Amino acid sequence: MLISSTVNSLRISTIILGFSNLSVVVVGGVLLFLVFPGCNLQRITIPVAMVSLAAAFKIFAMFKSGIAQKATAFSILDSPLDSSAVDSINRLRRRLRYRTWLWWSRFGLVMTLLQVSTAIYLVFNVAKFISHDGTSSECQQGTTSNDNKWKTKLLISFVITVFTIPLIHIFVGPAVLRWRSFYQTQDDVWKAHYQEVFDHGIREALCCLGRVKYMRVSKKDEVYSVARLLGDLVAYRASGTGHLELLAGLALLQRHSESPKSHDGLVEAPRETIQEAFAFHEFAEAAYTGPLLDLGRHTVFFPCAWLYRQGILAPWTRNRRPSLCGDNWWRGHAAAFLKYTNLPPEALRCGRVCQEKCEAAYFVVVLHHLRSVVICVRGTETPEDLITDGLGRECLLSREDLDGLINSSHICPDVKRSVESSFPHYGHSGIVEAARDLYVQLEGNLANKESKSSSGVLSSLLGAGCECDGYSLRIVGHSLGGAIAALLGLRLYHQFPSLHVYAYGPLPCVDLVIAEACSEFVTSVVHNNEFSARLSVGSVLRLRAAAIVALAHDSKTDTALIFRLARQFLFVSKNQRERIEVADPSELHSVAETVDELDHIVYVGSNNEDQSYSLWKESDETNSGCDTIDDNCENPFYDNTSVINSLDDPISQFLETVPRSENGSAGDRAEMFLPGLVIHMVPQQRHTSMPLWKGWRFQESVRNYKAYIANRDVFKDIVVSPNMFLDHLPWRCHNAMRKVLESQNDKGMLDVSQIM
């Protein structure tokens, strides 16, 4: 019975490859002992023996990997959740078994590479053998021409088989058994499985980047929290939906809205606000002192551009540069920041570039010509920043975190009462921790408020009678840096009422009440469809559910789906794309088994730039009566009992857990929003035939931009668009603001000429 269940769990590709490798061993033995028993060892015998031996080792590796995979699956089934102290022991056992399976899988990968090497060696030797007309001094004794021909044909067939097997191994992935045969539709088990996948993958990636300490951690840490969150986000596997189906749904989302959104009725942002945001944007961009900024702008020659910005060609100027915490010997990060902003060394007062987890890199600059002190917070550039991004679950905001709102005399009393009466408040846990640490760096641990005047860098600059007394304080940052800057501003506004925060493409990081309350001193600038401004746990949950719904409404689950999906993701123009026909929704689950063969596939989506789609707004004529997922049409099988019984339908159960976009909370968690006044930079004309791979180098053909004061609810759902990642590049936001100011200047000159 146990053997039968194990055989039923085997993947089809495993069975095919197992028999193929066995055939290589058998045919190799026939060639060695029956066909060419007396051939030159260097010509045929050794290559055939090596290939056969590699195939035998591969069979052994597949066998051991299957045993380890089964043990891993059973360990995850025994302890899917870590809910008590006892579960820590089970989790350690689960982790060790997963690591065992991973190492056997990698041993199998090594054997696959060995098969490729021996196959290449065999090809060269067979080519030499055939070039001699299939004869040699040892092989031609007692043989005829016909014998040589069939021997040659057998040898060529053997070579083709040997070369094909490792290629198939590479494409089908390391799994020997089907995970679904163990996990079925158990939501918690799938979460636990992918938690282990992400946990080990992140730790190994960090180890490869020099962070070896993460591999030695056995307790729950930040990496564990990020992995658990990511595991929750791929729980759609429990609904019977595979990775490939989800990708198809994401591709289909782009086709549901052909026309651009209308911005009628929106108020244009004040010119003064755009002007000041534009003036301070270069400092947020300059905070990227690592190679990431130059990689995006110079591509091929980015190492040269980065080394030039780091001042490595002029090491004798080292002593003139300020010393920053974590900077290299020649103080290259200080040099890169100063070179980008074109500031003298004395303008940069302090900063930090090398940080730990949940810490932010920052620079403090004094601009006497603008009578401003600027705190520049860097966005995501290091693995530690990615961990901070990934800690996306909500955490409680303390009264100290909201000191600028609660105790400031410059806040409207009604806003104060709203904040006080609606406690508790929530924020993005990773960003909140980073903002708290940054506050300590700038102002010290101010638990004792009597020490405020003398403990911090800002107080020593902006305090009464100090160097910058009467100056304004500006905190700027891009992406993660913008969100940290906003949380820092919430705490500093009481001490420094001249403070204003400019966050460019920030992450949603506070709840709705706090986001509205800080509009007087926080401005969030969003460029077009950039993904970061819409990236939250709730939006990702709604995205995956929307993809499943879109696929159910418009899918054809046959092999052609793979090719249509590839065409859509590699950007084929509208005229070249074929219309995917609507199929019976009952076919939705039929590719679930096939998708298990493709679990290792990763993707990058792209499509026509005008086909961005606001996740829950259905523009299909067939769904014109449904505006949100809260309507009855949220489930494609609603009231369709003849197709699927909704009580037993795992997708129906899955959609019931999806957080609603219209609610103030994402299920059982608080919904995160963009902080402060939200300004949306919208292009008025885009080039619609540029593929994604060209968009990396060339700015879109945009005649002009307009800046609107947007409703923050618009950014609660991710917009699926091919430029959603490219729009996040910091220099694109800078160019957009410049074009807004240019268009306003042209309009002002036109108005003056009409008056004259």
C-alpha cells in the first residue's frame, strides 16, 4: 500500500526521466560489451562508460531525493503551524528534513551537469568515430559495411538520448514527487511549505551576499517573519490554482480595460508644492550611493560610472570628505553623494551608509542658500533594506511614534481629536522599526524629555542660538526611504514645526486616520503606475484573487495557453495577439496537475502600456453590473450550481478570505495607506508600441505631464501594467516633475500673451 501511494505521487516527468536514464545504462552496457567490445578505449569505450555511469548516479540521486521529499512533506503535514513552544521542535525537524531534500536535489543537479559534460565529451568522440566512416583498427576486424551502418545509427540515437535527458531535467525542476499529492487543498500546509522555501532561499541569498550570520540563526528572526508573510501570499496553491494559472490571470487583467482613466474633476497640484518637491528630489536620489543608481542609468558602463562617483580616481582628496558611519576607506559614499548634489564637503554633516536590518541609511545636509536642513533617507539598495520591505505586517504605533500629531500646536484640534479617539493606530512594522532607529540616531533616546535640547544632531543644528536657528527642516526619501521619512516626520513635527516631508514613490505605511492627519506636513509624490505606492499585504492578496477571477472568466485550459501566455508576457502588440476564448469555468482546475510539472517557473510580466487595470473594476460588457469584488459576481461560479457546488469549491472558499478594497482593513489586519497629501504625476501621452526590454533604456515618449491631488484610495490596489516597475525609477519621477513645471510655465506665458 505504501509503495502504491508513493508510485501515485510520482510526477510524469520523473517516470519518463527515470526510464530514460535506465535505458541509457542498458544501451550503454550493450554498446560496451556487445557492439564495440574491442574498440579503442579513447574513442568509444570510455565516453560511453562515463555517460552510463552518470545516468546511474542520476537514478540514485532521484531515488534519494524522492525519499527526502516524502519525509519533508510528512514533516510539514505533522506541524503546519508554529503556534506554541512545542512546535519549535517540530519546525526544527521540518527545517532539517527540508534541508536534506534540498541537498539531495542539488546533488541531482550536479549529476545533471555531469551528464551534460559527459554528453559533450561523447559527441566529440562519436564525431571522430563517424568521420572515420565508423571504423578503426580495433573495430573493423570481422565486420562488414552493413554492420558498421547499424552500429552508427544505434550510436547516434544513443547520443541524442543522452543529450536530451539532462536538458529535460533542467526544465522540469528538482521535485521527484508531486507536492499536491500530499498537501491536497490544505491552506495551512501550503503556507508552511512555502514558508520553508522562502526562509531557506532568502538565507542562502543573504549568505551569498556576505551575510553569513543569517545561515546560523535557528530561532525566529526577521527573515522568518518575511518568509512567513511570503508563504501566506502564495496560499492560492491550496485552491487548486497553479503558478502558471495565476500568471495567466495576471496577463488577462491587462486586457479588461482598453481606455485610459479619466482625471476629470481632480484638482491640479499647486505649482509651489511641485516646485519645492522638484528642488529636493535630487537629494533623495543622491542617497543611492551604491552601484544601483548607476546600474539603471548607465547599464553597460555602470561600474565605471559608480567608481567615478565614489571618487576612487582621486584618493588624495579623502581627508577633505566627511566621515560617515560605515563608509569605505576612501570615503566613497560621501564623495558619491556630494558629487551628485554638487555640494561642498562642509555641507554634509553626518550620515550612515552601512546598516543592519530595520535600519536606514541617511545623510544630513545643511543648505545655507535655501536656509534648510535636509535629511535624505535612502531607499531599497541592500539586502537589509529588502528585509525591512518584507516585514509588511502591521504593528501598533505608540504615542511616541505619533508625537508630532498628538502634541504639536500646529495641528488642527479636530485632527488631534480624531487621532486620539481612534487609537490604536497601525503602521508597516519594518518601516516603523527603521524610523524609530533613525530617530534615535538623530535625536538620541529621548525618554527623558528634559535632555531634548542637547542630545541630538538636529537639536544641535536647529536649536535656539545654534548654527541653523530659524532654518526649515526637510526630510526626503524615495521608495522605502520615503516611507521611513514620513514616519520620522510624524515624530519630529512637534519639535520642529518648520518640518516638511517629501516622499517619492513611498510604500503604504500607516492606517487611514494617520495618513489623513499628516497631510499638512507630509507630501507623497507618485509617478504614474509605479508599483511601490500600491504595494501592501492587502493589495497583494486582492491581486492574486483578481487574477484567479479573471482567469475563471476568460480561460482556455489547454496546451495553447502556455504559448498565449508567453506571447503576452514577452509583449506582443495588440494586432499580433490572439483573442483568448472564454471556456467553461469548470475547466479551471484541469491544469492544476499539469502546473505541478512547472512549479519552478518564474516570470516577468509585460503587456501594452495603455492596458493598465485597476484590480477590482471590471470593464467587460459581461460584467458591467459588477463594480467591486463585494458584488455577487466576485466569484465566477456564483449562482452556477450546475457547474460547481460552491460549498465544496475551494476557489469560493479562497475568495471569502480576500480583503475587500472598500473596507478600512484587510481582512483581520489594518489596511495601509500612503501618508499625507498625495500628488499623482500622470502622463498625457505615451508611446504605446514600445516593448518592455526597450523601456529600460529609453524614457517613454511623453509630451507632457499633469500633477493631480489624488485620493489615496486610488492606490489601494496594484495596477497591472508593463511600466509598473520602470515608473518607479527615481529619475523618471524627476523628469515628470520637470515636465509639469515646464508645461505650467508655457501655460502661464500663453495666458499672459492672451491678456496682453
